[in-house]
Amino acid sequence: MGEHPEDVLYPVSDGYYSVKPNKFQKKHSIIQPDGNLLDTEIDKILKVDDWSSFAYKKIRDG
């Protein structure tokens, strides 16, 4: 999807995908159904299996 290979993407909810962290990108990103980024530099994603929603947390220094 876009600039990301499919093996680093996993679905989080209703067409939204998370980009798994790797050695080049240390934190998650979330891609919207239209292919645009929702947010980047995400530390933790919580997916609730019985709901069509997710939450995420960004740790801010300072």
C-alpha cells in the first residue's frame, strides 16, 4: 500500500492499517483507508477485536 510493502502492514480496523516498526522506522504509523497517513511516531496501538475501533498512544518527551 503506497510506499510500504504489504509484509509490514497489518489491519487495525475498517480499512486502517498499521505499519510495523522495523530497523529504519522505530515506531508505528497508521494509514487511513484512502492511503493517506493518519499519524506517525506512535508508540503503542491497542486493537479491540470485538469492536471496529482502535486506540493509540504517543509518548512525548519533555
